[in-house]
Amino acid sequence: MRLLDIIESFSMNLADWIGFWGVLQILLAYFLNISGRVGTKDLLFKALNFSGALMAFIASYVLRFWPFMILEAIWCIISFISLIPKFKKNEPIGETDLS
């Protein structure tokens, strides 16, 4: 099998790309959190989780993969709800407790 054939066998459609970038955002949020760069209360962490879950939901909807659709829909709703207090309170954006 030629290298070009192998590369072509990994070609991704639009739903694959949307899902890839969505899952990448969720993993980035997790990595930034465990490496101590952002906290779970940080707007960046919450925004990455929300946008990643939304993109993963869209991709799973297009692919009609119900288990992942349910998981990502719930993740998206929870992530969105976690963003609401940031906009209601007059808090600075970012982690407030740096100790």
C-alpha cells in the first residue's frame, strides 16, 4: 500500500472535522486545568468546554450517533449554565483565587 493511499484512507468529512475540533477544545480545557494554567472557575475553561461540547454535539447529530449526542447535549447544557453566573456578577474575567 502506498503512502498516498494510507493518507487518503484517513480523509475526514465536515462532521469529522467539527467533532475533531470540538473534542480538541474539551481536551485543551482539561490539559490547561491539570497543568495549573487555568482553574475550573476561569472563563477560558468554561468557554472551551461549552464550545467544544457544542461542536461535538453538532458532529454527532450530523452522524446520528445517539449515545454521543446525548452525552454532548448534557455537557453543553451544563457548560452553558456554568457560564451564566460570570455574566450576571460584576466579577473580573479569569481566576480570582490564585492561592
